[in-house]
Amino acid sequence: MDRFSFLNAAHTAFFAQLYDQYLENPDSVEPSWRSFFQGFDFGMETYNSENLVQHPANESLSSVDYAEISQKLQKEFNVLKLIEGYRSRGHLFTKTNPVRDRRTFEPNLDIANFGLASTDLNTIFDAAKIIGKAPCSLADIIKHLDAIYCQHIGVEYTYIRKPEIVKWIQEKVGTNDNQPDFSVVQKKTILNKLNQAVSFENFLHTKYVGQKRFSLEGGESIIPALDILIENAAEKGVEQFVMGMAHRGRLNILANIFGKSTQDIFGEFDGKDYDQEYFDGDVKYHLGLTADKITSTGKKININLAPNPSHLETVGAVIEGITRAKQDKYFPEDFSKVLPIAVHGDAAIAGQGILYEIIQMAQLDGYKTGGTIHIVINNQVGFTTNYLDARSSTYCTDVAKVTLSPVLHVNADDAEAVVHAMNFALDFRMQFGRDVFIDLLGYRKYGHNEGDEPRFTQPVLYKIIAKHKNPRDLYAEKLLSAGVIDASYVNALEVEYKSNMEQNLEASRKKDLTIITPFMKNEWLGFEQVSDQKMLQKVVTSYSKEGLTQVANAVCNLPADKKFIKKIQKLINDRKTMFFETDKLDWGMAEHLAYGSLLQEGYDVRISGQDVERGTFSHRHAVVKVEDSEEEVLLINSLENKKGKFNIYNSLLSEYGVLGFDYGYALANPNTLTIWEAQFGDFSNGAQIMIDQYISCGEDKWNNQNGIVLLLPHGYEGQGAEHSSARMERYLQLCARHNMFVADCTTPANFFHLLRRQMKTNFRKPLIVFTPKSLLRDPRCVSSIEELANGSFQETIDDSTVAKADVKTLVFCTGKFYYDITAERENNGRKDVAVVRIEQLFPLPVEQLKAIIAQYPNADDYVWAQEEPKNMGAYSYMLMNFNLIKWRLASLKAYSAPASGSSTRAKRRQADAIRMVFDKNLFN
């Protein structure tokens, strides 16, 4: 017999002893046991009056009486074990699969596995009280349990460790035996939405034969479920709805939930050109939409479906960031008013690791969104891969157990059950502010796409699917037999819907261009889309010395009433000295001054990443800890005239998920300086999909601007392959037209102005910054207050230390290598070498470079110098984008790894590259 619970491990004598303890002092036993014994006593009164000799109050029970009681108790506990079995394992024996027989799981829920027999079926058990019923027969208990746990909805929740949540779920599913109970009006609404879902797919299937659309057929019941979810969410106070999903069903949801014009959808199918210049577009099943929906009771709810690429689960992180941005901006006191919905595929939710990263964010201060409803459109096939080959876990949703989230497995053919489960999910999220999962078990009528042949790989399954009725027809039959509708009702719905589609198709084909509705248009009012030429125009980023002094006073003074460790005291005092005495501001100080100035101007600042509160290299210390209590103090929050909010969060050890979240945050709030910092620059490798598919091309594909800033520590200091290079070459390869800024600053002042420029423009572009490590404390890498107060961002910095007419060798470089080269020049006393810094690599300031070259009339040796290997860094990019001169390269040789693991070897290679700068006869 399977050990279903701890009860199996207890001996009968234990129950008797516990009962004796209860009789002596009821308050001495655990409350749930006390409740059970109270019910047991009530039942025993009848039993004793008929079967046992009554004992005086002061007379102990005989051994025979104990045997009778023990036997009764044992049976009661066996029923408790049966109840626990249904609660913990009932989901394994449901009728949730519409097209396959379920796998067999052992042991099953046969009563024999719980020490019960058919002779017990008519016995009255007090254990029924545990499931909210009066004492009743075992047969009635089983009937109740089977209805709750083993029909078209399977519930997983017994692993949850919070008793109040477990109790809430048990009471919720116990209501009405966990069966739907809808009014006639609601039933007709469900049928109408099912008809829209089915008719939409049928129409496209006949009008656009063989075109990819990733149809919803087999999962159409999600349409009425989402429709009623929005209605009910609005009634509960939700005002905004943020949704992310993969391809399957997207067009159907856009048309029948978001209200996207089918004329526009038909235009996309016809492949027409777009009506905008700075926009190349994307395939129709990647596009998103924002709309306002009015519910049946007149409530307005803003609904957003985020665009996403073919990397299916990336959008899950993005919508969490969008949601949090909206919550922070509009509803900081009540996160429940913005509801994130993540729609997954079964193969993707099980196979894509980003899901683990996303759900681990769910309760973290910097990333929580008050609970997400996750819905899996479970096709039981991933592309062509059977589910048994797609995961090791029992369910595709088993990742939910990581954060102790309940899961409902639902038969997608039963539309009422699907809607019922969605209502449960909404109530749970609103009650507890936690994630909840719905596994919508259906099928995929066609192959992975409509041009695919699924019988190549699943011939048996697709014979079944070919004969299987769609959810609309199944539900219509149910309503017809119940007398809710007549035989002509569905046909009338279908004719009306298809007539409307025909009219829209005809109107669409009269249009020459496809119109793409902007995503989150209201958030981006006042912002323009611009070319790379506009990106190169100067922006005023100066800031008054008075304002800078106010910021300095905030970040240079620890609270006098709190105790801090001596190293913190010294660091903060050093800040004060550099601003108020020496006028030599380091990188960290310039960074704080940039944030403070923006806060005073009304912008918000959000920074996240691994160890960002103090900084990986201990340069930032935006958060300082009180020594004895570890109370967190954000010094910048004491800033005078602060109009914006400053938030900085140490992230979980995630790059992919966290960068996706922060990209989403920046997408929804262009007036927040949103920064993600990598612990080391190449840690962004773990987030490469977000960089390739969103950051570098989101504006081009989906018309979405985004001002996310990536700070990527970069520099060769002998720390090995993984701690040297931020893989500059990869970002530069992604640059084109007007898609993002890429910078590698060499002075704190330039970094200050770069950060301020990011907010001071009337457009937003992603900004990639290769930030220093050793330069954070290098005495040569400092700036004056004047350079911050009255300067501006310098895309290039010419060499002001040489006589230009004497220069024969003109060196161009970027970043930290500048300091290494100039130190060597000084050692060698070379006055014929000038070093020009390119601070912004994209858009490349070509005209500035031309003007600089023109100032060196006698230069005939042009060098591109870099500390990265020849096949990395900016060399190939410069060859491709600035060919007005013939470059000579000074760098390391080409290598497969970015740097050597030996510090000795690394120094030797670095020295060789520097020597090449000054000796044109050396080659790498």
C-alpha cells in the first residue's frame, strides 16, 4: 500500500493515546485533531447507545471497548487517508485529455489501497467533516471527492506550505463540487465566443490556404475564458491587463479579445507594405496590440498584448517588466490593479529555462507584480516532438511547484470547465497576490503550422483528431440537449460572424498599405522616431553647480544617528573630499551626480542586476548598511528637491530573465532611466536572445522605442577570458541605421553626460555602455565639477597634449586602452604620436572623425589600436564603417577565447599590442 500521508506511519495505539489526551484536556491537542475528535465523539454517542455498555464518568474503558474504539478510529483515519489521496493524487486520474487515454499511475484511488472495503461504503464517517460535509456514508464521500478532483478539472496544490492558502483552495474547489454553475446568459456568451474562435479559424483556413497562422483549433475555449476573465477582473478592480504569448492562437486572440480589425489582419496576410518609413515589420503572428475595452457593466480596462519573436518564452519576462512599470507609475499602492497573463505552449514552458528565472522573480521586491496567471495551451505535441520526449516531469507545468503555485489541469473540450478554472485563477491571484497556472489540455488540429503534415510523426493521434468535434460544436450539443438554445442558434451566429469577415476582407483588399497600430501608444505620446543623423545631434546635458552640490551633499553624508563600518565611512568621506576639496570626481561620483540631477528634474531611475547596490567592484554604494541592524540606507533619497523616484535592486543570479524584465520596464515607462548592469560584461551572453531579438531590433520589427541602458564592465586586466571582454564586437555587428547607441567612455564627465542624454532627448534608443573596472579607481580617470556642470557628451575626444603639426602617427582607440597607450607614449617621450578617443562607436561620428584627421596635416600612419584580439573588439566594425583611411592594426593576435587565463601571459600580450602602436614594423 502506498504511504499517502504521515497517517500510515502511525500505530493504532497512537490514535488511542491521542484520544485519551483529548478526553483529559481537549486544548492540549493540535486544533485539527481536536476538531476531528469532537466530530468523532458526536458520532460515537450514537454508536455507544446502540453497541457499547455505558461507563460511569470515573470508570476507565475496558480493553474490549478500546478495541472497538480503535477499530472505529482506524477506519476513520483510513477515510482521512482516502481524502488526502484524492487531494494529492486525484489530478492523476482525471478526465482532462480530450483525445488520448491518460497514462496509468499506480497506486490508484481504489479504496482497497486505503484499508477500506466495499462493506464500508454505507458506513457513516465523521471524516466527512474534513471536506465540509456532515457525517455521511463512504459512498457519498467518494462521490464528492470524485466530482471535485477527478472530472474535467484536476487540481494540484497539496505541496503548498501555507495552511491558509491550502484551506482557501480546499474550500473553493469544494463549493458546488468544483463544477461550473453558469446562468443562461453566461452560457450563451461562452457559446458566442467559441463560435467567434472557431469561425475565425475556418475563415482563414479557406481564404488563405496553406499560409502560416498557428491556428487555435483544439484550444478555442481559451477565447471565452479570456473574455470572462477580463469582465470579472474589471469587476474586482483591475484596470490594466498585460498579456504575453507565443504564436499559437495569437491572431484569434487579437481579433476576438483585443478587437483588432480583421481588415488589418487580412492586409498582413496579403503581404502589403507598411505605411511607415522607420519600420520593417514582422510576421503577423509576432505582432502586439494595445486597446481599451469596455466591459458589459461599462467598466473600462486597458489591455495590452506584447509583441514577441520566435524565441517563445522571452516575452514572459518582458510582460512582467511592463506590468511592474505600470504598477510603479499608476498604482504603487495596489499592484493588483495591473494583471499579467502569460500564455505558454506546453513544450516551451517545460523546455525553456527562462521560465524558471521568471517565476523565481515572482516574490522578489524588485520584480514582483502581484501574481501572474499562467495559461498553457497544451497541444500535447511540440513541433513534431511527442510530450514523452519533451520533458522528464509528469506535467509541463511542474515548474510551478518551485514557487508553490497551484495548478489546474483542464479539459479544453469542456468550455465551462475552462471558464470555471479561469475564475478560480483570478480569485486566487486577487486574494493572495501569487502566481497560478492553468494547463489547458487540448490538441493541435493541424501540424506545427498549416503547411505541415502532422501524420508524418503522429499518425495515430491525428486519426483521432481528424474525427474529433471542435469545442463549439460539443458545447452547442450540450446546450441544445439542455434546452438552452434551439437547433438554428449556432448557424445564425456563424452566418453573422462570417458575413462580417467577408465585408472586412473586401474592404481590406481595396487598401494599398498595411497599418500597424503602435503598442502602448499613450505611454509614448510626445516621443519621436528618429534617424541616426538625429541621434548624432548635440543634446544639452549641462547641470547647474548648485544642483550638483545638492546631490553631493546627499550622497556624501552618512546619517549621524546610525553606525556604519569604518570602510563605508572612509568611502563616503572620500566622496566628500573629491567634490568639496580636490575637484577630482571619479566614475562612481559622476554616476551618482547623474542620477541625482535626473531625479531633481523629475525623472525616475531604476537600476537592477547582480550586486548593483554596492557595485560588483565596490564603486557605487548606492545602498549602505547600518552596521548593527543591516538597515538599508539609500543616501540619494535624502536629496533636496527630488521629484523622481530612485530604485536599485540586487537581482537574482539571472541575466536572461532580468534583462527581459528591465527591457519590459523601459518599454512601458520612457521617463524612467532603466539600467541593467552585468556583473562582468560578458555575462550578457546569458541574455543574448533578449539582445538579439528585442533590444537591437524591437523598433524595426514592432515600432517599439526603448531606452534600456546596459552597463557592461569591460577591460583587460589579466583576469582571464570570462572577466575581460564584454564582447563589444557582437553589439557592433547588431548596429544598423538608427537602432541603438554604443559607447565606451574614458572619463567620468562623459559618462555623466551620456546618462543624462539618455533622458533629455525626445526619443529613446537602447544604450550599450562598456564600463571600466580598473579605471574606477585610477587617479588618471577623473573629471572636474566644471566638466559636468557646463560640458556635454563628447562622441570623440581629440588629443590636446600634442602639437598637431608634429604628429606622424595618428592612433584611434576606445576605452581603457587609451590610458595604457598614453602612459607608454610618455615613457618613450614620443611627441609624434597623437591618440584620439572614439567615445561613441554607434552611431559612428564620421564627420567628427574627418574633421579631426584634417587637423593633422603631416600624419601618414593611421593606427587602430585595441586591447582585444584581432577578431574581436571594434576593428572589423571600423574597417567596415570608416574606410576613408588605411588602417594599421595594433592588437593581440586572433584567438578563440577573449583573453588568457595567465596574468603573466596577458600582460605580455598587452605589452606587445602597445608596442605595435609605436612601431609600424611590428605585426600581429
